[in-house]
Amino acid sequence: MEQIEERVKNYWTRRAQDFGMVRRMELQDEISGRWLEEINKYIPKEKGLRILDVGTGAGYFAVLLAEEGHRVYGIDLTPAMIEEAKKLAGDRGMSIEFSVMDAQSLDFPEGSFDVVIARNLTWTLPKPEQAYGEWMRVLAKGGILLNFDADYGQEVQSMEENEPEASADASGFHIGVTQELRQESNEITKAMAISQNRRPDWDIAIIKEMGFLECQCDREAGSRVLKERNGEAAPTFLIMVRK
């Protein structure tokens, strides 16, 4: 388990600078308005919500939501990503607290946040069931979990079966991705237990087993937000859970 977590961290350390560039471009793009439209369908209308961005990466969601007037805290396992997030927030004039932290073991008291949000994180986690439990634990009663992700394990398997010489980069972001990095991404994806399950059906079942019955899944979220960038083999879905 420690070995795969270290491998994930090393991969994203190598991707951090280019990934930060991708997120900077997204903040300038109309896609940011579409992300906010999807998010605002579910979260309370008032400003100043306590929001935790788990797996914040280069800080895109954290900055986007801080600029909406919310109190945002961003965490990521990779120190290089946290540095990118701090730079991005500083450049945008946002005061956001970022920390290196494991999304599967959070250093926050129960009920600390009104909203927990994640994007393209769950597929990278060796212990996703534990992560879901932690995310729900730190939500206040009535709080909302929004998890945007995709079935990247099935995407890699499909691509390797049909086009073994051109398998997909499971992260879905190709700037600065060499063939070596693409292969490493695929190998990490295949090593994750979550990749052996059909998603989001697996996620929904896990959440309901935990007793959180107010759970919705929007399988069309990616097509609205990402449009032509939404993966055909692994389209982005949204899981919403209310505590």
C-alpha cells in the first residue's frame, strides 16, 4: 500500500508544473463558468461556506470557489502540487490555506465543513472506501459531498485491448505527458483495486452501505462541463451525497 501511494506521489510530482499550467488555462476559459454552474446546483446559496477541496492538485477548484466568496481549504498528498496551488492562489489574490495531507486520513474534526469537493481523485486512491468515510465524517450535518470522477480503470483496459500501442493517459490531461509518463499512469491505474470495479455503480453501492441514502449520480455532468473534452471511454460523472 505504501509503495503504490509513493508511486502516485512521484508521478504527480513530475506532472505538477505542467498540470498547474493546465489549471491556469482553465481559469481563463469558459469551462470555469460551467464548473460553477454544476457545483452551484447542489451547494447552499449563501456565501462563506466552509469548503474542503480534497486532492486539490494545482488548486483549481479551491481558487474557483474562493473567488465565489467561500472559505476554502485545499489538501493534496503531493507537496509539489501544493506549491503550485499556493502560487496560483497568490497570483489570483486569494487567501486559501493549503496543506499536504492524505485524502484517506484527514486531520480535521468531525463536522468541520459544509461542502467537500473532489475532482479526478478517487481513481488514484488505494483505500477509496476509507476516503469516502473520511469525507463524510468531516462534513457537518446536512453537508454536501461532490465527487467528480471517471472510470479510468475501464478506459485503460479498453484502450490496451483495442489499441495496445496507444493506450490512454488515465489522468485525461496530456500537456507535458511523455510516453513514459503515460505508461506509468496506466500502470498505476491498473494497480488500484478500484479499477477492477465498474464505476460509478461501485461508488454508489459503497456510499449506501455506509448508510448515506441521499445519494445521486449524474452521468451527464462531464458532457455538460467538458463537452468535446469529455472522454468517450470514461466520461466524467458526478456523485452527490448529503449527510
